[in-house]
Amino acid sequence: MIIDNLQVKMDKSMEHYANQMKQLRVGRATASMVENLRVEQYGTMGDLFTMATISTPDARTIVVQPWDASILGAIEKGIQEADLGLSCNNDGTLIRIIVPPMTEETRKSVVKQLSKMTEDAKVSLRNDRRAANDGVKKQQKNGEISEDDEKKLLEQVQKLTDTYIKMVDEQHKIKEQEILQV
């Protein structure tokens, strides 16, 4: 039971990490760079992908076409406030976002962002491990499991944690290569 719960929590941590990585700039335009931006619509905040169609007609352009043209200004403001280093042009019906080519300095900056995200993901996985270990120790203290079972469960928790941390490291390495590729 504890191992199953731990795996579910770690899967969620991995999913969050993967979603964060999608938003990083990698030298070409992708819809995922802006789709989760929070934009105000009719007095409430929402994700951009729920308000507009987002497409990438070429490697340097993202086109955002809202379903309601009256929120174009709010979308443009949201993109600018996100401080992604992207310039946008509002033509009255849609917004074109120009993704400039990445310089070596920009690439290094994005790799630093990636490294911070990676470390945050590992911290999250370790916190999940600690919670699982505490649960196992509590069960042993309450007499629900034997000391041998406690030891086995703690080993399983550590093996699962090691597996997920290895997955994070592998994803980091792949994304870093993608970012540094000219």
C-alpha cells in the first residue's frame, strides 16, 4: 500500500517536471512555450490554451488566435508579463510571437533554469521518499508490521526513489543536449 501510494506521488512529480521542461526555450518555437501562461479573461485567470488556438507555422513563430477577439489585449499583456524574452505583434485578430534565435548566453541561461527544475524535482522525490519512510516506521511502531518487513519496505522505497531520480537525470541530460544543440 505504501509503495503504491509512493509510486503515484512520484509519477505526479515526474509529470510536473515534464510539463515544466516543455515550457523551456529550445531554439525553435513550440506551442508548449506559451500554452500554460495564465491570462486574465473576464475578471478570472485561466490558461492560455483554454482561450485560444496556438500553432507554430514555422520554427520562429507562434500564432495565438483567441476564440474571442476582445481578449487579445489581455493575452498580449499576459505574454509580456511572463517575461519569456519573446516579442509579440497584435494584428487585431491574432497575435504573432516571434521567437528570436538563441545566443550561447541564452542557451547557458536556459540550462541553468533546467538545472534548477531538475533539482526541485529531485527534492520533491526525496520528500515523497521521506513521507513513505515515515509511514513505514509508524506502521512498525504500531505493531502493524515486523522489523523484517520494515527493513524490506524501506529498501523498496529507496530502490523506487533511485529509479525515479535516475529518470530525472536522464531527462535532464536529453533536454540539456536539445537546448545546447545549435
